[in-house]
Amino acid sequence: MIKKKVSAKKKAPTKSVAKKSIKAGKPPKKKEPILLSGGNPQIAKGYGDAPVQEYIAALPGWKRDIGRKLDDLIVRTVPYVYKAVKWNSPLYGIEGDGWFLGIHVFNKYVKVAFFRGSHLKPIPPGESKQKEVRYLDIKETDTIDEAQLSSWIKQASDLPGEKI
């Protein structure tokens, strides 16, 4: 049997191969988050400040400003707060003790959920089907009562959190 000698001559890379090798040195571009119903950004589950900031940065228009204000107020009120994004919503809690507050975006408002809100004084205005949960809905034209909200945040952080 006679074997043919294979040529070791290399071909020039095609344009697509050349482009891929140029891009290989750069980090991949991050995709813009998909906005779900109500403008709620689809953010991967993650723990810490980074995913929460990614969530806030992806909020559309006026909702981004409210998200920043809420995050800033929560951090000022509870400097040791633990953050995460789960189920496309930022959660705030005390590490090892559970979550006391969550944020979710809808078409016409930003909903702040106090998981043990029925224990807060005064009780936040929004009722829930869940016995202890209370809500505060913030619309675009609403003025945030920072003193009252800060009081609720502080009270909520002192209660046992939800293990969700």
C-alpha cells in the first residue's frame, strides 16, 4: 500500500477566522438586559451590590431614578444591608437573618414590599394576600417621604427576615 504525502502548506485564514482572533483579546460585550412586563429588567440571580446596581441601571426612565433613591436610602438607613437579585427583583436583608424588603417594577409604579410590613408602625398602605406583607407603591409623580420610608426600612431590618 502506498501512502500519499499530505502537503503541510497552510492556507491563509479566512476573514471570519481573522475577525474572531482579533476579538479574542477583548472581553465579550455584555448584552443589554431584556425588559420584562412593566419595564422590569431580566437580571441573572446574584448576591451582593453588583447585580442590584445592574438591575437599577437597566430600569427604564423615571423608574431608574426611583430605584437609585430607594437603594441609597436603604444603604444609608441600614449600612450593613445584604443585597441580592432573585426572581428579577432586588432583595435587601441582613446576612444570615433573611430578607426584609424587595423591589419590583410595574408599568405605572415601583412596588416596595416589606415582608413583615404588618408589624411596622404605621403600617404601610398597600395590602397583600399574604398576612404579614405590606406594600408601598411609588408612582412617577409621587414625592417620597424619606423620613417615613427610612423609619419603615429601619423597623423592617430589625425584624426577623424572610428565608426566600
